[in-house]
Amino acid sequence: MFKQFVGLSLIALGLVASGCTEAPLSSEEIGENEEALCSNGDGVNSVLAALAASAAKELGRWNPTVDFAAGTAGSNWYTTLTSTGKARCSDGKCWNTQALLDLQKAAPNAVRLNGVILNANNLVSQLTSNWNAQKNCELRGGTGDANCSAELHKLVFKSQQAGSCDTIFTYDAKNTSGGTLVSPGQLKNKLLFNGGTGNPFLAFTNTGTTVSIDPTYGLEDDGTTSTGACTAACTKISSATNVVGACCTCNGATKKYAKSAWSATTYLCQ
């Protein structure tokens, strides 16, 4: 018997097809377009996309104004997980999501996300700004895209596969009773915290079956590819395995992983 799932897709722009009336692109043009669509600027957009993927997998939902707390001037500038958010994770800590938040504390020029260097200060300010934008949008109430309405839901990890930029993580989306969502497309309203339409790694489409996010550049424990015996990621997050001294490749150079100074689960290829 066919079982229905309702969901959506958050797919990298590199997966969006061009109009049928346009002339076919040459292989060189395709390569240039993919490079532009997968470019990562200061690295913040990639981390924000990874945070959405990690929240879906560990917390089982997107509810950022409940599960996260924005940084405040004075005692703590960093965006953090709330006690409500942590309680949704099997380990009570949300280790992968926490490791991503810990990137706010990274030393300057320390974190490479393949071709770019993460600007941790920009990550701090962007997370705070995005959380406040999400909160203000939700406070407007009402319905429709402009008001950030969305059904209570749960996201369940389904699969992963190679994507146009890195790895696509896919989740089934259902209501909290396990049934079909009435308006699955509205879940995109919960992603202002992750950059919304301004983040090129979150090109939202409603497939009616799943939610997918691409790419994460090694920022998900299960999402790292390999080249032979070496892991192909400049920065790797891993909880179950200590990868200090393990072979890695970063921007074509073969090196070894070392533990970062700010996180026990984040490793740098250096």
C-alpha cells in the first residue's frame, strides 16, 4: 500500500534547472555557473545551511525562536541552544548543532570550508540578526508567507546522497501526529534564522515528499566524502570517532586532522 509523506525541498541553487526556452549551456558555462552557485563568500551561508540540516536531524524540527536564543550584548554575544532545544536531542546536548554554534568562537582564519575561510565574527552577528528577524516576523502573526506561519511539524532523517555542491541530506516532513502536513510549503518561513531566500544554499521547493539541504562541507558528521584513504573536508565535525592524525585533503593538499582549540568535536585539516 502506498504511504504518503508530505514535505518540501531546500535544494542548492545548483540543482535548479534553467528555463526550457534558453539555449543549452556549454560545459564551460555549466562549470562557471556551478562554481558561482556554490561559492561561499565568508563561509557564513554554508554554516547556516549546516545548522538547518543539523537542527532537522537532531532536534527534529525548525523552531529557531524556541530552540535557540540570540546573543545579547554584555554577558554573551553568542547565539546558543535553549534548554528546550537541548531536551529534544537524544544526548541532551545536540552535539552536532552545538559544534556548529561553537564556530562562533573560532580563532581568525582558523576554519577553512574548502575554498573559503570562515569569518567567525560575521557568523556571530548574522546569527543574532537572523534570530531577531525570525522573531519579529513571527510576532506579526496572521497567515501567509510574510507572517512566518507554519504548522507544528517533525522532521525525520531519511537519507543522504551526493549533491551538486557537496552532500544532500533528506528528511521526511510530517505533522506532530505523524500525518500529512496541510501546507508543507510554509515550513520555509522557519528558515529566516538560516538566511532564508538570501542564503543561496537554501533554495526552497516543495516536493511533497521530503526536505533536503545541500551543501554542508563536512559540517555534518555523516556528510563527509573521501578521496581514497583521506577525508575530503578542510573542517570536519565528528563525535563518535577521534580523527586526530587521520589523513585529510583540503584544497587539493594532503594533510592530517588536528583538534580545534574551541571544540572537542571539531577537527581542522592542517
